[in-house]
Amino acid sequence: MEEILSGEKSIMEYLEILFLSQRSYEQRIEILEKKYGIMINEEESKMRKMCTFSDRSGKNNREG
């Protein structure tokens, strides 16, 4: 994670963190806050966690 935080800002890296990263939600939020200065408020955070949960449960239902 240190290499991401210390590296140069890049739009491609930003998009990868948002949409393709296998990092945990908390790690992605930390990178967005520290490197890109994007602050996520508590309400947005709760909503995203619910979406992440539903995404995972949907995958489990399709696989089973």
C-alpha cells in the first residue's frame, strides 16, 4: 500500500482503485482519502458497505 500512497497521482490508478481493486473497502477508502484528498462521509460509507454486502451475497446465490 505504501507504494500507492507515495507514487504519482494517475487517473488510471484512481479508476483501478475504484473499480478493479481486490483491496478491502477500508483500504480503498484510505487510499482515496490520503492520496487523492477525497473524503467519504459516514452516510456514504454505510451505503457502500451495504452495496458491497449485497454484491457478495448475490455472487454466492448465483454460484450455488
